[in-house]
Amino acid sequence: MDRLGWRGTPTRVLLLTGAVLLTALAAAVVGLTLPARLPADDPLPGPARFGLAVAAFAVAQLARLRFRTTAGMVSITWGEAALIVCLYLVPAGWLPAAALLGTGLAWWAMSIAGDRQPTLEIVRIAASLAAATALAASVATTLGRPLLAAPTPGLALALVAGSVTYLLVTAWLGGVMLGLRHSVPIGTPLLAALRGKLLMFVGNIAVGLVVVALMEIDPRWLLLLPPPLWLLQQTYRHRLRSDQERRTWRAFAEATAALNQLEERGVATAAVTGALNLFGAETVEVDVARPDGHWRRYRCDVGGQVTELDADPPTGHEPGEHELLRRLGVGSTEVGELRLRFPRSAPPEARERDALAAFGDALAAALHDAATHRELRRVTERSSYEAVHDPLTGRLNRTAMLSRGDQALRQLAHEHPVALLLLDINQFKEVNDTLGHAAGDQLLRLTADRLEALVRPGDLLGRLGGDEFALLVTSVPVVGDRAAPSAYALRRAREIAERLAAPTEVAGVRMSVEVSVGVVVTAAGTADLTELLRRADIAMYQAKGSGGSIVAYDSARDAASTDQLALLAELREALAADDQLVLALQPAVDLTTGAPTGVEALIRWHHPRRGWLNPVEFIRPVELSEQLGTFTRYVLDKALAVAAGWAREGVDVPISVNLSARSLLDPRLPADIADLLRRHQVPAHRLVLEITETVVMSELEIIDEVLATLRAMGVQLAVDDFGTGFSSLTFLTRITVDELKVDRSFVLRMADSPEAAAIVRTTVGLAHELGLRVVAEGVETAEQRLACTAAQGYHFFKPMPADKISAVLGSMIDTSRPTVVPLRADGAS
């Protein structure tokens, strides 16, 4: 332990201490060598008077009161009272030596008794008080000769002037020393010392003058002074404690209020600066646990400088003699650690320990709130990001693309040309089915990254869903040639298609990504982004259908633009009229017995103005509209009404109804179907719902739930248009179906190709092994029956009205060779 106190002491403090000590020693030596003018008949010899002075200065220090400031402990003593008494009893020249000796002995005794102080600190205090005494004695003797003089107003004025000098010099030297030691302005500790000493200073002068007066009158009166002096000391102590408690609570309130911030850095900075003020520590450190497992340290010293650096996790070591440590936590969650270091001359007391517990709890709650707010902000930012970005590619999603696209269009000058490029990856489904969905996701991310590299300032890129990407180009050059914007857009589309076609590797397979691009060019202000997407979608599907890669939108080929809007409005009237939408029914024939295996219900629209409309002319706009649910229930209601009529006539044949993919996204569909079955009293297994192969291959959870509910009700499921997609029976591991309907186009291909026919027969054979009925659709010749056990098409029956189907079904049943083999007649799944 450095008992001398040299280690770690700033050089400037050592220099100042040395200068003050030399000054004090010089004043003491010079003062003792000056002749002492004591009365000849003085009853007290000189050594006795010097001893009384030493004792007076020592007692003044022993009866000190202390309080803490931000720069350390400040002591207030009875020094002025001792000075006044000594100026009366002892020659002024002796007082520096008496002050140096008495003060040094008092502080040395207090250090031995437990108030440990480095030797250098004791030397500094004694030298400072001795130097202040020398100056104060010079001022007092200049204004009068107080030694054994009778009390007069002039004498009182001289003693007060000396006391004021003593006060100012000691306060200034103390403030300068603290300022140099801690590199802070001296104003703060100086004002704190003067403010704390003011009341006691006035009392000291009064006590000193009273003692002088009593000694002049009769020294025996001094025996009455100890009780009043003890009461006065308690009054000072109580006043200082009250002031300090008030300052402490005010500082505590300010420090804890400053913690009310939402950022970790703000909370920690307020904590270290507030704790420095509140506790009067030398340094304050706050270590904060970060969400990533690392720790961050915030440190502040008495200079007010806050530093921030990485820290190691707490080691759990116990704090030192001049340290206070508080681990910060909320419940079982550790949030940090608070560490205070105090000067060696002012170790922590019980008050600091109690206040640290309260402040530490407030700090822990503030840091926990900041961490919670940071996490909440992160979640909010992530949610906000995810709300407008595609989670797979990180590009804008459909909603954000529409919103920001419309905003960009509104900001452009009217008639400024813009272009929208809609891209669809060719054979993307084959990549998914062959290499797996992870490979498909990799391909989508690769495509998005390549597209991003081609985006120019002002462009908007988004993924609309599936394998569709949209690029809104607002930087189309404005030139005089009307064809220039379209040429520019097509040139951009070709550049994108060429860049995307560059060979790449996906899931270990080297491939070239080919896209179909629909391009639409228009003037800003003439259409919103939804309309531009519709037009680009038409062009893109034309590109797919024509076998090309890029097609520009042609309004002359867009028959759906206004007709479809009118068609949807007229459909509402047709649904209400109940005589425009008509069922056409086509039986499926068992190729072995000739009996009907089922009847497909096909909807036709007897339009009052356009005549008879086939489903291909109105189903697609219906599927994209909000009327799909109403339309689906309408068709099911009509079909089940027909099936109920057959039952009354003794014809027990299932009826099939086609379902749109979007219908299976409606969780209310099973309940609606159950209600219709009850109303018409048709057993559930007499209803067959035909769904497309692409729907069955989908892995959307809602579709699986709807299909599972329908299966549980007993409704039959058939896969329609089998063979138009990537044909596979792997979906049977997820969804149980009853029937496969081989698409007409597949039937035609197989009839012309023996190799393809072999593939079909293999697939059909596997379906039979799985207990599935296989129906060939669109059979027009005997050769097209393939290996199916049932068929449907013009070769057997054309679609017919409901009023004729009953007789046809009855005739088929009567002429069939054995008996009807109904489709899962027992209703088992």
C-alpha cells in the first residue's frame, strides 16, 4: 500500500504541495525567529502559550465536519475560532509554526484512529493551513495588535479580517488542489466549500470573539463554554447533514430522471454522469450486456468526459476498499454492472452504499426498458420491412410495388413515358418438381439479384409472387419520336432476358434461365400500376403462348379490357335472374359395361345480348373477381338440384362440378357445400369436385385443410386435366383422390405416339393399383380410349340439357351389360 501517497499523484499536485510546504516552513521559521513582545508580568511563559496555540489548532481540526462533493471530501473546522483565540494569546509570528504542528498532529492522530490518509495528504493539509494562518496573522496585525489587547471594535475588525483571509486562502488552496488532482475547474469545489462553511464561519468568529472577551473579563467563565460549543457543533452537523441530504435527493431525482431514455447509449451516458454527481466518485463505469452476448463499457471521470469501449464479461471479483459495485438485473435477466471508484482520501460510506442500491435498481430498469425498446424497434422495423418486401428475395412485394409504383407515377409529369416489364421464368415448375423447392428458391434469389444489378436510378423492382417479377421503368428517354419509348423498353427487356440467360448453377445443375417478358409502354397519368400490370400480364402470356420471349402489349388484342368489366356487371344480373346460367351435362361411360360412372356439370351462359357463352369466355374474369364465391355456390346449387331429381327417379349417379383454385382458398367452402347437400338431401359421396393438377401439387396449408375437410365429409375428389402439367402421382402422399381425368390434349398426343402411349399406360396402371378410376376426357374416336376404364367425350355423348339427361342415364343403365359400378358407392375415402 502506498502510505506516502506519492504513487498515482499528478505531478502538478506534487509541485503545488511542495510550494505550499516551503511557504509554510519559511513562514514558521521566520515567525519563530522574530522577537516576541510579551508583557513583562505575563503569568504564562512563552512555551506554554505556544503549546496552547498548538492545542487550539489541533482541537479545531479534530472537531471537523466533512461532506462530499464531486471532486472529493471537503472538511470544515473550527479553524477561524482557533485563529482568533491564538491571535489574542500568542505572538502572531508563532502562529504559522503552531498551525503547522497542531494541524499535522491532529490529522496524524485521526489517520491512526481509522480515518486513513496518505502522508502526502496530511502534509498538504498542514502546510495549507499554516500558510493561510501566516497570511491571516499578517492581515490581522496590520490592522491592529490583538495580542492580549482589550476587546474593542477595532480589535474585532482586525480579527474578523484575519478570519476572512484565513477562510479564503484555505478554500482557494483546497479548490486548486482538487482541481489539479481531478482536472476539473476549481469553481465547483470552491463554491461548495464556501457554501458549506458559511454558517460555521459566522459561528466561528462569534465563538472566537466571545472566548477573547471572557478571557479578558475572567478566564474562569471559559468553564461554561463546553456545553454551548457542543450544542453549536451538533447544530452545524445537523445543518450540514440536512443540506447534504437535500442535495443528495435532488441529485438522485435528477440522475434517475435523466435515465428515462429509449436508447442504451443515452441511458448509460446519463447513468455515469449522474452517478458521478450523485456519489461524488472519482470514476463511474457502467458495463452493459448486449443482445449479441458482448459487453459494452461506458466510463466517466470527474472531468466529465464519457468514453465508450468494448468490455469483457464481469469476472465476479469483489470490489476494493475504495470501490462500490452493483450488479444490475431485472428478475433473472442480467443487464449490466455499475462500478464506482472513490478517491483514497474519501472512501465510500454507508450513505453511498444505500443510495447505490436504489440508483442501481433504477438504472437496471432503464437499461432493461432500453433493451426492450431496441428489440421492439427491431421487430417493428422487421415487420415494416417484411410488410413491403418479399421474404425470399428481399425485393418489393406486390402490395408495396403497387403502392410505390402508383406514387412514382403520380410524381411524374403528365404524358411522361413509362414502361412496365413483367417477367415470368419459363419451366420454373419443372425446376421445383425436379430439383426441389430449395433449388427453386435459389433460382428465384439468383434471378432477383441479377435483375437488381440491371436496375437503374428511378426504376422499381418487385416480386409479385411465384416466379413473376415486375420492373417499372420511369427513366424512359423523352424524345420527339413516338416509337422511341417503346423501342427503349423493348431494348431493356432484351438486355434483361440476355443477362438472365447467362449460364448459372442451381443445386449443382448448370442451367440457363429463360424468361417470358410482357412489355407495356404508356404515358404517366393515363393508367395506374394495377392496370399496367394487367396489360403486361396479357403481353407476357402472349409471349409464353407464341413461344417467344418478349411481347409488347397491343391494345387491339386486349378484348378483356372493357368487355370483362361489363361482363362482371352483367354476371350479377345473371345470378339474380336464375334463367341465364344453364347447366350442360355430359356423362362419363364405363368402357367395360357401358354404364354411366358419373356426369360432369358444365355451365353455359345464355347471355341476352351476346348469345351462348362457353366457360372459356367468362370463367377467367369471374375467377379473378370477388364474385367467385357466389358463382361457385350458384353452380353447386344447380348441380345438386339436378342430382336430387335423378335420385327421385331412381337414377343413382354421381355429379361432378369443377372448382377454381381460388375457391379452395376459402375456408368457408366446406360449410357451404355441407349446407347445400343437406338442403337437397344428396349424399356427400354423390358429389365429385374436380380440381386441377396444379392445385393438387400446391403445398398451401389452407388448400390442404379445405380438401381434408371435404374428404372427411365424404365428398369425392377428382384430378381434372391430368397430364397438362408436370405429371406425377406423388401428390397422393399428401391428398387422397378418387379419380384421374386425363386431359384431352394428352389423349391426342398419346394416340399419335406409341412411346407416349406406353408412358400413359404405365401411369394409368399405377393409378389402378392405387384404386383410382381413370377417365379419358375429350374422346372423339375409338382409338383414343387408351387404357382407361372410363371415358368422356363426343364419341359417346355431347353435353346436354338437364331435362334430357335423366332419360339418357336411364337408357345407359338399362342397356349396360352387368351392373353399374358406381364411383365409391359406399362413400368410403
